[in-house]
Amino acid sequence: MPMLALPFPTIDPVLIEIGPFALRWYALSYIVGILLAWRYMRAAATNDRLWGTAPRPSPADIDDFVMWGTIGIVVGGRLGYVLFYNPAYYLAHPLEAFAVWTGGMSFHGGFAGTVIAMVLFTRARRFPVWTLFDLAGIAAPIGLFFGRLANFINGELWGRITDVPWGVVFPTGGPEPRHPSQLYEAALEGVLLFFVLRLLSHRFGLLCRPAFLAGAFAFGYGVTRSVSELFRMPDAHIGFFAGGLTMGIVLSVPMILAGLAAMLWAWRRSDAR
């Protein structure tokens, strides 16, 4: 082990185990992320200063949506991982596709699943679907932050080999120190993106322009994820694409383009009123 490398901290991936019941850090990260995101969305929806005359969901609407959103995240995230990252394995072991507690979730799949859940949920509600997209967008970095911390605790999705003094030797990553790319993603996709979106929503009042903040989230996530991919090691069974691209970058490009389009559309639409 190089002198400057940091050993991987000894953290049991199982937080509590009582008989057959085991609560893993991975599952806990989803629970905490969803609960905090729910409370944040609720607080934003009840802040009159942020909305002006724009229609918005009631606190009860936010409460009702939590279950819809959770199903969209879990089902979409798992299905995305199965289809995008390891289809051959799960085709040979189909029952393991349901073992979400073992890890293996795709953000891009979870994003798609949540979008579908929001569209279905708002069909019978009295506010635009874009408004729910905006609220979910400003809260999503909370869940991303906790999810990436759980990836680090699980010792998965580690980075490329490095000689930086904070390189970490992961138990399953060989003897070489690697970038703790999970922590980079927690900082970029979680902390940085959260504060940028909070500035846009609370300081500049952009919740009054439906679709802008949803676009800002999609764009911001796509950019920060692409930056993180420069340090993250792609899945061994996928590897690099032409030009050094990774699956994470390939899936993020449409989000960047869609985010830009949504922000431009929201700005022009609001100015045209």
C-alpha cells in the first residue's frame, strides 16, 4: 500500500441486525433521503413568499405523493440498473433483480420512474405537473447526498487509481489507492447542487416559472455526474466507450440537453404572459 493511501474505514454495511431482520446503511440512506426531501418539499410548498400567484400543491398533496415517489424511485432505480448496467447477469438470474437490499440502483432509472409517478399523480390534481417537477428537483439532491454516502460505506462504485494523498484502498478495488468518487458525487450532486437550486428557488424566486427549476436540476445533475465520472471507475462488465466515455456520461447527456431546453422554454413562456 502506498504511504499516502488511506485505508478503507471499517464500517459494517449492516447497521442493525435482529434475528432475520437486518437494516443496512444502504436502505437507511433511502429512507432518510426520502423523508428529508419530503419535509423540504412541504416547507417550500407552504412558503407563500416563493410562489406569488402561481398554483402549487397543498401540504396534503405533498404527503400523498411521498408513496408514489418512493415507488418510482425504487422500481425505476432498480429496473434502470438491471437494463442499463447488467442485463446479461439478471437475464441469467432473474430473481436477483428483486434483491434491492444488495445494492445496485441507477439514478437515471430512478429519475425516469419518478417522472412517470409525478405525471400519473398530477392527473387528478389541481396544479401543473411541472410544479411538482420543480419541487422534486430542488429536493432531490438531499437523497443523492445520502445515497452516495451509502455507496461509500458499501465500498462500491469506487474511483480510478490515483496518487492523491486522500486516495482510498477499497476492499474490493485491489491494492492500489483509488479516488473516493462516491464522496465526490455526494459533494457535487448533493451539497453543491442543493445550494445552487436553493439559491435559484429561494433567492431568485424561480418557482414562479414552472419547469425552470426542474430543468436546472436535470442540467445540474447531468453536469456534476459527468464531472464525477472522470474520477469514477466504470463497471467492469461495461468498461469505457469510444473516446473514454462511460455509461454515466452517456446517460447524463440527454439530461443536460433536456434541462437546458426546459429552462429556456420556462423562461420564454413566463415572459410571454
